[in-house]
Amino acid sequence: MKIALDPYMVRHTPLLELPALVAELGYEYIELSPREDFLPFFLHPRADRDTVTAFRSALAAADVKISSVLPLYRWSGPAEEERQAAVRYWKRAIEITVELGCTVMNSEFNGRPEQASRSEAMFWRSMEELLPVFEREGVELRLEPHPDDFVEDGKTAVDMVRGINSPLVSFLYCAPHTFHQGGNLTEIMKYAGDLLTHVHVADSFDHRASSGLRYIVNPPGSTARVHQHLNIGQGEVDWDEFFGTLGRLGFDGIMTACVFAWEDKARESSLFMLQEMTKRTASW
């Protein structure tokens, strides 16, 4: 199993200094999430060949590897022009991933929940174009249902992955989205079975409880998907059940610390998360 850090909280660290910082925090792997100077959110990648080469050298010098690359594009968006642009961005991101010597990418279904059927149609259109590229390059894709995607339920997302029908495509379970996926993490993980190859680790609260009155969002009735990525133990995810289920399933994929709530305490949070994940998986 690979324990990785999503470095979003330290994204302002210069790219070529990032590997050394991650190594200093005790991690061997980086899950490379969006950053403005490399793979921005929803825009074409910024990295050229020289940048990728320099980044690879910095990774080697720090003895740190890229476990996965996480791009976010509107490949299921209801607008066709935007979808076509997202496919172009995906193709360049795949090229960069291969240039980095990485063979795993993970992302979200995207799309719009209020236009779910149209978004799903766009998703399949994009997959028809991109799956041959993943297959040609030998790059795996792990997909997660994200709050405000056209598919948010965990078991539905697993069925979507099965429908892609490719050995290169599997399922990512994101713990801080537990309560948006249906709430039953054990049921979803078991339903995924061998398709569960990747997990994101951070805590969150079930903001849907108590008649929705545990938070205030204006105006009343807002469809905002309220959640946060906290340190283990700061929310309501059942961590004994989370790690216990993974252990019983023989999980041997990528486990990524993805806390985003504490940018002023990024170092302390990253160290704590590595300690917790290492301790809770030691008996597997």
C-alpha cells in the first residue's frame, strides 16, 4: 500500500521545492492535485516539457514519487463546447502523467446534479474519446463521486465504474464525502470489492442530521453541499469501521491524506495524518 499526501494546503510552495518538503514531512508519495503553475482547476495544463523534467529531477533528489495525478475538468459538463475543451485538457494531462513516470490518475465524475441525465450522456461521450488514450498509455483511472457531481451516491458510482468495463478504471472512496455518498461506508466499500483501489482520508461531519439545523446556509433551502476535510477525529466518520473494513477487504492501493481545513497548520496536520494512517494500518 502507498500512503500519499495531497499537497493542496502547501500549494504555494514552489514546484521544485515541493518534493523536499513532502519528504521532510515523512511521506514517500505525492498525489499531485491541481495547482496554478502545473495543472490548474478546470483549465489547460501549464507545464511544459522542461518543467516536467525539472520536477522529475526534484522528485528523484528528494526520493519522493508521484503516486497519482489528480486533474479536475468539466468533462461531464452539460455544455458541449466546455466538454470538448475538457477532453483536450485531459489528453495533455495524461501526457504529463506519463512524462512524470506515473501510471495512475484519479478524478471526479463532475457534471451537474440538476442535469444528471445530460451530464451522464456527456460523461460517456468523453469516456469514448479518452478511454482509448488511457489504454494506449497504460494509465489507470480511479473515479470518485463528489458532492455536486451528477452522481453523488457511492453505490451508483461503483455501478458507473462497472459500466465502463475496463480493467484500467476503478473506484475511489473519499472518506470526507461519506455523508454525501449515502452514509454507509462499509456497504459501499464491500459493494465495490476489488474495484476499490484508492481512498482519500480526512474527517467530516454529517451536516444533514438534526433536520439540517447543524449549520446555517442562506438562503434557506440552499442546495450547497456543506462539508470540510478535517484531521482524523475532528468529525463524525467512523474511523474504526473505515480502517477495519479496508483491512478485512485486504486493501492494497493508494491511501491519500487530503486534509484542506488547516492551511495555517499544514505541517502539523500532515504529520498527524501520516502518524494516524500508519498506526491504524500497521496490523493489516
